[in-house]
Amino acid sequence: MAGVDQPTLLVTLTGPDRPGVTSTLFDRISAVGAEVIDLEQVVLRGQLTLAVLLAVDGVEPQLRQVVHETGTGLGMQVQVHSGRGDNRSRPTGRAAVAVLGAPITATHLAAVSKAIAEHGANIDRIRRLSRFPVTTIELDVSGADLLRLRRELALVSSEHKVDIAVARSGLARRGRRLVVMDVDSTLIHEEVIELLARHAGREQDVAEVTARAMRGEIDFAESLHERVATLAGLPVSALDDVRRSITLTPGARTLIRTLRRLGFSIALVSGGFIEVVADVADELGIPHARANRLEVVDGRLTGRVVGPVIDRAAKAEALRDFAQLEGLPLSRTVAIGDGANDLDMLEAAGLGIAFNAKPLVRAQADTAVNVPYLDAVLYLLGISREEVEEADAADPTTAPMSLPAIPASL
């Protein structure tokens, strides 16, 4: 182990990547003898950068000669710097900053990196998590005050129109999690109440109630009761028609499939109706679902709901219930939603994600995703597109799921 005053050598090779560069370098170094303290390697568009920190202990001249001869023989540029001791210790306060865009520009990264520097934090590593359908760059940051950095980068996000997510790094990002999703306009494109109202010929009435709720004239529970009342007399078969007409948000299948592979727990919590939500959950292999229940008498909707209303407080309660059921602390939960009805749930979760959300929700959530692909959430969890595609390619069971009413998404 390198002491504070032990002589060290930092070796950097850059040039065309090809098999055998790393093995050849270490094979030649081994003939001289040196302790490897640290090592990093990256390849961008066929160009390799390899950095090695070595403890030299009296063999520095021989190592310098071997490194230069080996590197130049491989057609690489070689830089060697003497020093003492190991790398400086990284400060505490580790965070993962994900920048999502289509595209990401140099202006975006300049603004993000400037904000991090002015915060007093350091960017330790950078990697690309995805290139398609959106580009995602993740920055591993140390020395950050998580909540303050999140607020500061939210201003950058708003000014430069780019999605930026700040999450706690280290062990907090590893291991099993619970992911709880809203349904209408999040997991699926549609609002189920509007589809039912169309069947009842009361679409305009429902729209007027929704507008009043959006203006803050009535709360969610009151608006739900008024909208459901317009469905009185609708045959229960209309639910089957609605079920067949809904479509998943692009990337929804990929997100759910990948979360299941990771052993994550998944739940749906909706201000819509369990008669539709439960079927979607069953088809996608989601074990937990909670939503409002419509009252049915003699095969027709009565215009009333049965049981407590799933409003914003009930959504947060559902998240806590599912976390307890799964034996997970709230810090290991992720909530995804788009409306004011999701705000309590987003606040209660360890990571609250506003997905293509209203401005109020974007402003209050931990982070926002404004690209139309639900699987972009994976990048906020540190999962790369390559990892997802490799898992799909290696799994013979990966195929469009058997639900004909919901077309396969990206």
C-alpha cells in the first residue's frame, strides 16, 4: 500500500484502441516490478486513454524507460509524471448527476459543470449512459450538499431546457428498490375517466369538472365524485372497451422488464379505476396496484365509487404501505407521476420523478424527465442503455408481451 511519501508514477497512454494494449503494458511493467495503486481506462470512438498510478520504490528510471518504449511501440502517446502517495481522498457528499437531452449540447454541459464547481463540489468521473432515443451523461460528483446542489441544478435545468437529475450516490443507489408509478398520463397515454365519459356521451361535462379542479376551485375527491357521477347508467362492458383502447407510454415495457430483472418491486397507484389498472398490472407482471373502485349494480355503473378515494394523501399512504410490505425503507423507494395528485407520493419517496409533468409538479419533485420515453427513468438509477440491450439480447424470452390491446413500446 502506497504511503503518503512513497514515490509514485502516473502513466497515461492515449491512442488508437485495439486488443492487447493494456495486457502488453502490464506484461512489460511486471518485468520491472511495481505496485498498481489505481487504474482507469476509457475508449471514445476508437481512441483509448489509459491512466495507471504505480508505486515505484527505487525502480522509477527503469519503469520510465519501459513505459516509453512500450507505449511508442504500440503507436500511443505517452505521458509520465512523478509524485508521492496515493490519489487524494474524495470528500464526502457523493452524488450522481444525470443530464438527459435530445440532444445534449456543449452549452448544457458547460452550465452543469460550472454550477457544480461554484457549488464547491468536484466531478470525479463522467460516463455516457445512453445515446438513443435520448443522450444521457452521468457525472459522479463528490463534496456535494445533495439538496442544495439539486436546487442549484434545477435552475440550470429551467434556464437551459435540459433534464438534470441529482441522486444520492454510493450504496444508496445499489440494491433492491420499490418503484411506484402513477397510471394515467404516466404509464399509459390516456386518462381513463375521459375514455369512459366518451362512451357515456359526457366528455364535455367531465372536461369542465377537470378544468375547475385545475383552477383550484374543487379538490381531487370532489372532482372525482362529480366526474364519476356523469357515468351513471353506463354498461359495465364499457370498461372492456376502454381496456382495449389504452396504449402504453413508449419505453414502459422496457422499464418494467428491466426493473423486474433487477429484482426491484413495482407498484401502480392511480386516481383512476382498479377495474382497468388491475388488468394492466396483471399483464405486465406488476404485483401491487391500488386505485378507486367503481360501484356496479345490475351490470351498470351507478355513478359512485366504493371505498376511500385515492387522492394525493392516499397515494403517499399506498407508497408507504407497499414499502412496508416489501421490507424496504422509504429511502429506497422511487415514485413517478405527472399531476398534483402525485405530489405527496413524490415527496414521500426517496426519489420523486416528475414525468412530463405539470409545471407545479416539476418544480416540487426531486427531478423531472421531459422526454417522452418512460425507460429514461432507468438512466436516473445509473442503468445504461447498453446494459438493458445486452440483457434483452441474452434473454430468449424477451419478446412483445401477450397483451394485444396495448401495443409494444420502445
